Amino acid sequence: MYLYQHQFVPKEEVAISPDDRGYYFGDGIYEVFRVYNGELFEAEGHYRRLEKSAADVRICLPYSIKELHEKLIELIQLNHLQEGTVYIQVTRGSALRSHPFPSQPEPVLMAFTTEMQRPIHKMDQGITAVTADDIRWLRCDLKTLNLLPNVMAKQDALDRGADDVIWHRNGTITECSASNFMLIKNGELWTHPANNLILHGITRDVVLKLARQLQLEVHETPFLLDELKLAEEAFITGTTVEITPVISIDNVPIAQGLPGPITRQLQQAFRKHIGLA
Ligand code: PMP
């Protein structure tokens, strides 16, 4: 079942108009929640980010967060979801194609669940990445539907024989196409600060908290492309990828091309955090 506006309906009954501004302009926002063991993971963080995205693009959410939470729990139960994700998007609604906001916008909300296991193999073995110019706009902190740069970059990475892209803006590493990027240098953790140039990942927050608990020195400080060469370890963080090691960048192995010990320690702490031993 899908949540469509205020109802639960089969997918075929989600009747979104071809005039929906999400379709014309990418004029909408979204969130992806993780569900572990039938429960929403870090729900408050996702709601806060959804509210922030909505406020900054001036879309009025059709529900209060309390109501939305109740609806999402009902959706998870209706779909008998144990392990997977909940996707929710809210667009500015439909109107004849024209740039200005409709005078009386009626936002359209749609949510569905997807079954998905934890990506054990990739978390264990690691992934490869290539670097590329971050050509996105200057509000990457908003989770909007405009993902063409992310889609293009991911496909370019795959075409170059890698699993993902690591973006840099004028030489400063920002993040990846659907995850945040972190590296370990001199035994300390480095990641881009949570400003307008990256998405403020919910997993990023969890991992930084766990890192501090493990007495790791954490730098939320910009670092340069050149510093990738000095990395002892590197990994990405995200709702679906959790903590996935990066074992080579631009065909150069990180350390010995194997996931490093600090990455393993953080993965272990993360497993514990989500209720696995
Ligand atoms: N950056 C980008 C560009 C993303 O799309 C995502 C995935 N939502 C992330 C970072 C990671 O965010 P989160 O940990 O909240 O999934």
C-alpha cells in the first residue's frame, strides 16, 4: 500500500497529475527513512530535516509531524515491513506549467515502503570510488527532488568502472552522490562541515556521535582532494549504506585496499546502536 494524501491506497490508485510540479520542475522535497525490525530509525532527525527542507522551499506539509509519524507507522504495519526503507515525498502540487508558485498550492504527499536488507557484502568488502566536480547548486542541505546531478554522477562513476563518486568543489571534498564522505588521517576522522554544500546526513550525525564516544578526534573541517592520498581509511555514510568502506579512489588503493580498523570499530558501534550485537 501507498500513503497518498490522507489515504492508504494500492499503487495503481496513486493518481498524481501530469501537471504536478514535482514532475515539471522537481518542485518538491523528500526523505528516506530506514526501518530496522519494523521500527523507524532516527525518526526525529528525518522529521526535523523534512520540516527544514519544506520551510526553506516554502512548501506547507499537509500533516503535522505527529500525524505524519502515526501514518508512517501505519504504513509500515500495513505493508508488514521489517527491514527496509520508507520513502516520502511532498511536491508543491499541480498547476498549469508556469514558474511562479500557484496562488493556492495544494501539496501532494506520497509515501511507500521498500523491503531491503542491510548491504552486508559491500559493508564487508568495501566499494571503489572516483572523484568528480561537484556541479550542484548551493543548497545541497535541502533534500529536494532535483537529483539530476546526483543521477548523472552516479552513472558516470559506474561507466568509469567504480561504485560511486566522491565530489569536490574547487578541490574541496564535499560528499558522494547519495551519502556523506569521511576519511581517517593520522588516526583522526575528517568530514565536510554540515553547511549548505552537503546534505546533513542523519547517519553522519550518528557516526560522528559514535566516533566521539570511541574517543576519536573528529574534524568537521573542509579538506582537499590532495589529502585523499594521505587517507589511512575512507568510508561513506548513509541511511541505506550505513558505514561502507571505500577501498580505492581513482584507481589508487586506500592503505592496502582493505577496510581499515577504525572503520571496522565504527561499523561495530553502529551495529550495536541499531540493536544488533
Ligand atoms: N548526501 C546525499 C547527497 C544523500 O542523498 C544522502 C542520502 N540521503 C546522504 C548524504 C546521507 O544522508 P542520510 O544519512 O540521512 O541518509
